Amino acid sequence: MSKKATKAADNMYYLARCEASACNADFSSREKAAEIVGIDRTRLARIELDTIAPYPEEVKAMAAAYNTPELCNSYCARECPIGIDNVSEVTIDDFDRLALKVLGSLKDIDSLRTSLISISEDGYIDESEKEAFQDILDSLEKISTNARALQLWALKNIQLK
């Protein structure tokens, strides 16, 4: 892109368009990008300047056009009223780093399984088991987040599904 919009410098939609412009010069122009994405250019400008929030359909369209599947995850984690409380934002690293994170989060899976079996065998969670159960939930969240990051990397880099 020829010049950076300083007012939009921190906006994830603007940054995604900038990243996409490295592979497709059409995205260096907001007007051409708006045409490709199917959003009015003024609306795209307002989204990139944080004066309005995009609709979910617009985020999906930008994510597809810019080849940034992580944009949908970020939208859900940061802006969606339901997702804010339910979706963890992920960061896409290099493949080798992501693979190590996934493997690292899985290393204690056998002890998690054993602990969950022990906690659940009587059918309820008593006070003495709550801390161990929370540890299980935290570990599962870590596994889930790392797995999602790897999925997004694959979508972005090898166009699966």
C-alpha cells in the first residue's frame, strides 16, 4: 500500500486489508477493496476508522477476500455480544510454533483423563474437587485455543475446507 492511514493504524480490518495488498494490489485501494468485498466504500472506510462496527456478513466477506480467517475469530472474541464471553481470540504463529503449542497442551492429557474420571465417578463435584475440575477446564481451554489457531493457520496457508 502506498500510504498508511494513521487514523486506522490499529484497526484489525484495515491491517487485514494492508496484509492482503501484499498479494493483491487491488487491496491497496479502499475503493477497489470495497468493490471486491461487496461493501460500500464509505462504509468500509468507517469500519476501518472504527466509527461503525461491521456486520458479521461483512466480516466474513472481508475474511474471505483478504484470506484472513482469523478476522472472524477476532470479531467474535472482540465485538460480537455473544462471542465476547464465549470465544477466545487466537494468534496465528508460524506452523512449527503452533504445532509445538498443540503438542505441549496435549502432554498432560492422560493425567487430565484420570482426574476427570476420578472427579466424575460419583456423579457430582464436591467442594474438594472444584479446584481440580477448574484445572481440567483451564487445560481444555488451552487445548481448544491452540487447536483453533492451528486450524486457522491451515485455512489461511493451505486452504483447507
